[in-house]
Amino acid sequence: MADVESVLNHLDSQLEASLERLFGLLEIPSISTDPAYKNDVKRAAEWLVEDLKSIGFDASVRPTEGHPMVVAHHDGQGPHVLFYGHYDVQPVDPLELWNEDPFKPGIKEIGPDHRVITGRGTSDDKGQLMTFVEACRAYKAVHGKLPCKVTILFEGEEESGSPSLIPFLKAHADELKADFALVCDTSMWDRETPAICVGLRGLVGEEVTVKAANRDLHSGYYGGAAANPIRILAKVLAALHDENGGVTIPGFYEGVEETPTEILRSWEALGEDAESFLGPIGLSELAGERGRSALELVWARPTCEFNGISGGYTGEGFKTVIPAEAYAKVSFRLVHSQDPAKIREAFREFVRERIPADCSVEFSPHGGSPAIQLSYDSPIVTTAQAALTEEWGKPALAIAMGGSIPIVGDFQRLLGMESLLVGFGLADDAIHSPNEKYELTSFHKGQRSWARILAALANR
Amino acid sequence: MADVESVLNHLDSQLEASLERLFGLLEIPSISTDPAYKNDVKRAAEWLVEDLKSIGFDASVRPTEGHPMVVAHHDGQGPHVLFYGHYDVQPVDPLELWNEDPFKPGIKEIGPDHRVITGRGTSDDKGQLMTFVEACRAYKAVHGKLPCKVTILFEGEEESGSPSLIPFLKAHADELKADFALVCDTSMWDRETPAICVGLRGLVGEEVTVKAANRDLHSGYYGGAAANPIRILAKVLAALHDENGGVTIPGFYEGVEETPTEILRSWEALGEDAESFLGPIGLSELAGERGRSALELVWARPTCEFNGISGGYTGEGFKTVIPAEAYAKVSFRLVHSQDPAKIREAFREFVRERIPADCSVEFSPHGGSPAIQLSYDSPIVTTAQAALTEEWGKPALAIAMGGSIPIVGDFQRLLGMESLLVGFGLADDAIHSPNEKYELTSFHKGQRSWARILAALANR
């Protein structure tokens, strides 16, 4: 590993310079969702292309219907990896809540030996993607080559729904396909504990509207005789969970696997319990399937949640109305190999069976993506885990995430490629909020981590 | 009854003149809810006072904090009755939906031998109250006296929430107290079948808010672990009705009596079934307590209805949020001697028992009035029933109403007086809507009905 040590030393010596470069990128307000910043988004793409060219990448700005992609290629021995990140950022309003100018990045000491990089995009995702670029730069500086064949894809529309991504992946599948993807858009367990995300829950959304009478009714004239769609909807929703918090839809748990005991144990060792997990949000009792820990519930178990409900009179005061309809937005988080289409259909059937003959129900689908699950002992995972453990001096965790990162599913579906999710963000980075920050240790040791991971993948 | 026959003949001969008078009152746009018509409301009160004086009433406009009351007294033998009606009307917008000017009343032939009086207030309530005034006028014209001692109370704020009514009743209890009240603000069963309303359901409203986390949560991060207030609320609402449509709150049916079999039979004879009752609103199945007819359900049974529900994201599309709170507006229609305070407390207890320990619930009360129930064989009812039956040539029905008429409760509570509810409106009179009308037969035979009722009450 002598060749890695020299790269790591180089990274240490060049930290100041790497910060200057990062600041250069952070100063460009590449807010993708606001058309007023269209040109800034383009400038950020061009900045990245110039920087990648300076390291020897064959890099170019690639126009799309929306904001451009940055694609870059570099030859190398060993495996071929596709690195993904995004260079667009969230809007910054309300601006008055920022302690510093969001586009004048700087270093701030927020505690003893605790420094952070401040500004919009530091953690999401410019700081993260530059950890990888800096690792490549150092490799080139020290060895004149990279340990792997590297393709880079930087997106400029991640914060505005990625409208061009799927068409672009389809159109350039041959160019972008690699052995696997590296995605740097996730978090560590805490400031000192690195983590690899091997599971991402999938999502099925359904809006369900129950319709009863052909108009709103006066509850005095019709109450007690006419169907009330709120009552029907409440009955349906209430029937979706059993007394133990399990989901009652027939076949719902098809494809759900139990998490390996050793993984559950490693999660238990994190010391997260119901109190520590729920305390900050003002709760104390786990509301999901009984007998499972908080982390297992949000990382490895499927759910049925109600995200919205509405019907009848919802203003101030009272109106004795029996509404003509009521609706709810219901979503399911999926794990392992649960099939979104099957779940959707089973849910609809479950609802239909509970609608009185003279009422009707309508469904409107919202999203449908399967879960992503790398096996916990996949060689890519264990290799990266060892490299991270070496860098941080603490065992790197294989964790899961309750939410979804659509790009990972897209890579799998469109390019037949699994993703390794390694990131150095923290839960308190305030991404999407005022006063976004990125730990200076994350930026520094993140660079070193990628150097180690690339080396380890090459030597595997 | 010779003395009634001559009064009836007089009414027949004076129908044209009574219509002219009614038109005079209808032409005044006494819209109580709109301050722009304040003076018109006053004009209508003055019009009535002048008219009542012309019959020999001691009548006066009585100022209140809002619109004035009209109070009038006339001596007489026999029982002392308080007649109540209201001279204010609903707004008329959307004006473009009216076929005629709402304040240019007229007679319209809408079918063979089927004429109606058109205009705002014809049915609600100027046309109705004038049936009584005309009966008094005819009595005076023919006999020079009234068969009963009559006090009249005409309100000018019924369509805007009656803010002055209770203070006025309290301040003038001695002046207004009579043996019983006659209220003319209800409907007939159909165009040919008169009806007396002997039951009015009471009402208890509660807004219930379930609170879980201290902020909205991302369902990816917390879904499956954190309490979802929509789920809790749905479980609570779903538990309020059993499989047979009965309400499950302990003690809810305390004070509920079974309706006498002969009354149920008279309702059955009306030929109203689930299909005829629900068909016009697009339904076909009775949703209330099983084994009871549509009319029994809405007239004589208590209910629990959900009038509104809201929580989480209710806009277009989807947001994977677990909301911090969710609320529902729940109302109960009460019958017989159900106690509103007890029902409210029992409901709250029912809900509290179903809230997880780390969540909370808040209640906000809306209204609470007991049911009004005259006994079906009260002498006042049977006397009026016989008079109506004689006038219309069809048995007058003793019916109930699903909604409530607050004045009846106020008379009972504040003046210790029961009310006889007789009215000649029809379900299709479009009160509160464009193209309000009142059947010409209702106006004519309504006058004759009051003449007969007054005579019958005097002779009892």
C-alpha cells in the first residue's frame, strides 16, 4: 500500500489548495430550480470540465433539454467505475436566516478542534463530489495515473427533479456503463464513524379517493342514512395495520427478508434506541412493527404511511356537511425484493373490497420504485468497508436508508450496474436549509477515503 | 265550526289582496347578513308593524344590537300563543342564476293547475309568516276578534345567526311567554300532505386534533418508527361505528327511546324507501344502523358523522411527509333525552383511550343542543293534526326532522314553552338558493290551515 500512503500524504499537503478549488465551485450559485440562475448552472458545469481536464480527464459539458451534464473519462487498469455526483444546489431563501453569505464560502470554527466549511452546496453535493476529484488529482500528481478506469457523471438537475437524467442515461448507456457506480451523496453515521449505505427503501405512492353521494349533503337531513366517505376512508386506513403495527394487505411481505443477525447486532451496537431516535422529534414509543429496533424499522422494514388526508369542511368553525368525497395519500416504503406493481395492485384490491356497493373509489398512482439492496457481504462493500475502517480508525458500518435515491435505481435498471454509496455528510449539515455546512474532516478524510477505496478496489 | 267557515270563505275571497300584501313585503330586500341592506331590514320590520297595527295588534319595532325584532300583542279568549317567524332573507347571489328578479315577486304557472309565488323569501320565511297574519286578519274582519290571545315575534336575524335572539328572549321573557309557541318555518311532506314536526335532532360538535411529533417528518427517515397522527385518527374514527352502523361510545344510547310502532307505521305508509330517499343523491344503501328505515334513521335515531378531516400534505402530487398533527370535525345528532354534555365527555374519553402515550389530543367544542321531542300524542299536536287533516283532505303526518331549529330549544329553555311546528314549505322550494318559490296552494291553504288551527285550539 506504499503507493496509497504517498497519495494520502499528498492530499494532506494540498488541503489548502483543494479548499481554494472547492470555494471556486461553491461561489457559483448553481441553483437549478430557478431559471434566473440558468447561466450559473452552466458556469459550474464548465468549471468542472476545466478542472477535470487539468487532471487529464477527457471531459465535456453535455447539453440536455434542461441543465447540462458533465461527463469525463480517464483510462486506467483495474475495474471501471462510474462516479456520480451533482453540482446543482438548492435555493437559499430565506436568506435572512443565513449567518454567512451562502455563496461566499469560508471555514468556521464552531467548537474546539471543530471546523466546518460554510455555504450552500458544501455538503449537498459539491463538497462531496470534490472529495473524489481531489483523490483522483492526487493520484495523478503522485503516480501519473489512476488505479481504476474512471468515468464521471455530474448532474445539474438533481435538486429540480432530474428531468433529463433518464433520457440521458438511455441515450448514453454504452458510454456510461461501468462495472459499478460510486455515488457520493449520503452520510456518515456520526462525525467519526464512516458508513456505507447498502439498502435504500423503495416507494409506492397512491392517492385514494372515496366517492359517495353526488354532492355534499346536510348532515341533518341525511346523517344516519347516507354513506359518509370520511367514515369509509377511515375504516379502510384503520384496517391497513394490525394490532402489532404490521401491514395487513395480503401478500405485502412477499419478498421481505429478515436482516442478518450480525448486521442487526452491529446496528444495536450503535446505541440507538427508541428514546434517542424519537426523543428529538418529541416522541418516545416505536409505532411500527412490534419487537424491532428503531433502526431496523426505518432501514430494513417496509411500511404503510398516510401522508395526507382531506375531506369535508376543514376551515375554521363547523359545517354540518356530509361530503361527497374524501381522499388520502398513502405511501409504502419497500424493502428487498418487494414488487411495487404487486403492492400497488394488492392495496387497490384491499381498498375496493371495503367500499360499499353504492360508493366508488378512484386511485391515482404517485411513484413506484423497488428497494435497492446490496448484499451485506458483497465484495465491493466489504472492500470499501475495510478501506474506510482503515482511514477513520473505527469500523465502517453497513447501514441502510429509509428514503430512496432514485439514481441508484436508474443505474441498476438502465445500465445494469450496482452502486456503492459512500458519503461523508452528517445529519446536521442543514442541506436544503439555511446555514448548510460540511465538516472540514469530512472534506479532508473524504478525499483520503476515496484514495484508499480506489486503491483497494484496484487491488482486489 | 260555522265561525271558521265564514273566516275561510273570507280568506278565499281575499286571496288576491293577500298576495298584494305579501308582494309588498317581498319587495323589500331584507338581507340580514349584508350590512348594505341594514335599512331594508328595518323597512321590512316597519312594514310588518304597520300591517299588524292595521289588524288591531299592539305592534312595535324593537331595536336590538343588530336588526330589530317585531313584537305584537292581541288580546283574545282561549289559550295564549306566541307565533314566531322571521322577516329577514338570504342573499341572492349568484344573481345570474335567477329566472326572475328575486325582489320583484310574481305568480308563475309551472305546470297544469300548478302555480307558485316566485322571489327571495317567498318560502323562507315571509310567505309562511304571512299565512298566519292573513288568518288573523280574516278572523278580525269576520268576527272582530281573534279566537286566541296572540303574541307575535318576528325576527330579523334568523339568516345571520340570530345574535340578538337569546338576549332579547331573556330580557323580555315575561312579555313573550305564552302557553305554547307556533313556529312556521318548516315543510309539508309533499304538495298535498300536511305535516307537523314533533321531533328535532340535537347536535354536538367536536373538533379533535391528534398531535404526534413536534414537527412534520420525512417518511423515509421516520416511516415505520414514528407515530403517524393520521393513522391514529383513522383508528379512532373507524372504532366509532360497529359493523351494524351503531355508535360504539359507551352510554351513547342512554335516553334514546324506540319510536312508537304506530308512528313508524305511518312513516312506512309514506312509501319512502332507501331507493327513493337516497336515489336523488346518487346512493342506494342505507349507511346507518341496520334494520331501520331511512326516515327512522334521519328523524328518530342519533348519529355520529364526520364532517371534515385534514392532515399532512393535501395539495397536488405527493409529499412523503408524516405530519405532526391531523384533525377531524365530528358531530353527533341527538334524539329524545340524550344529554349533549354527557355525549361530549363520553366521546372525549373514547378518543383519549386510543391515543398512544407519547401523543396527545386536543378537543374544541362546537355547539351542543339537546333534541326537541314533543310527544306524538300531545293534545296540541293531535288538535292541530285534526285541523290540518280537515283542511287538506289527507291525514296530517306527525314527522320529525333530522336537523335542528334553534329557536325551538330557546323557547323551551328560556321561556319554558313547547312549540308546535307547522309549515307549508316544500323540499323543492329552493330556500337559500336562486329561484326560491312558494306554492300558491301553500300560501292559500296555509292561511286556511292557521284559521282552522286557531279555532281548534280555542275550542279544545
